Amino acid sequence: MIGYYTILVLGCVGAVVGNAPPYVQSAEAFVYAKTFVSEKLPNRKMDIHKVDDRPHLSFAMLTGVISGLITLQDDSVYLYTRLERVDQFIPYLWNKYDIVSQQTRSHIHDATQKVALIINLINSICGSMNVEKCNAEVDKRVKDSPFIYEPPANLLLSLGNLSVVIRDNEATINSIIENDNDIPYLIHNVETKEFSSFLTLVQQVVMKLSALAYRRFLSDF
């Protein structure tokens, strides 16, 4: 939901407009998704006895389990099935809303900071351009200066892919958490192809977040 090349430049990129990565769309989807998630995980105490708090607690359960399952994605030995992991995580997460909320909001803040360079590039060069031309010019800048722009650009695209899934499934998520169906949903869906694809998107974002931090560390020397 955030929005966003001299005439010669535009003429040169015109032929590749349709092939440019969707930077603008990814940025917009990321803002939408992070706002949605932040609203579901407010930074305050929760009480399961309060009806208004239960959807937040339910969303925290979904978020916490997904975060835990990412570690299984990296486990080449697969000591536990996903269902076994869910069975392990649920009792632990039951009273850990504050931890899940803080960690998730911290990841969102980290991601926002790490794509700020490419977001600022979009905002500074695109102005009133249409989306296709903006994407093409951003892509040209990224390719002209890959060391500077490529890591945050790739991160933004991964965030966009993940965010689109969250945005497109907003109604389903709301239905799950408003009816306290988080645990039944997880039991019936953690081993499906759709859920696996979602975990892969989350894992890609996590890996690119870590890689970008590592690259920044190296560039200090």
C-alpha cells in the first residue's frame, strides 16, 4: 500500500517494461501485510478471558507455530514431522503472546529498515510515472549498481511474494482467528502443499534478511 526514469532513458527501457520485476507492487503489498500483522499483534497484555483479546492470541499461535516450523525446513534429518512439531509448540506458545508479538514486530521493523534503500529509490525517481515504467527504471538502477541495490531489491521482491499471499488470504485468516480455529486449522493444514509453499516463502524472506545483515557487516571492513 505504499505506492511507486530523461526522455532518452525512458525510450531505452520501454522495450523491457513488461519484464521488470514488480518492485512497486511488492512495496505496496508489503505495507499492507505488515500493517495487517501489526494490528493483529498489538504490543499489550492479553487476557484469554476477554473476548476481544482472543483473536490476537489466536493469531499469535499461528505466527508462533509458523516461526517454529521454519526451523524444521532447515532440518535435513527431519527428526520430527510437522504435526509433531505443532504438538510440541502449542503448549509452549499458549502463554507466550508477548514474546511472539515482540519478535514478530522486531522482524517487521528489521525488514522495513533493510528495504528502505530501495523504497527510497522508488519514491525519489518515479514521481508520477505509471507502475510499469517505474519498475523498469528501478530495475535499471539495480542492475547499474548491483552491490548497493540488489540485496534490498531482492528482499523486497521476496517480501512482496509473501505479502501477496497474506493479503489474498486475509478473509480466511480473520475467519480462523475470530472463531478460535487456529489449532484445528494447523492440525489439518500443516502438511498440505499450500502450507508448505507458504513456509518456503517465509523461509526465503528470513534467509534474505540474514544475508543482507551479513553483507552489511562485511562492507564495514
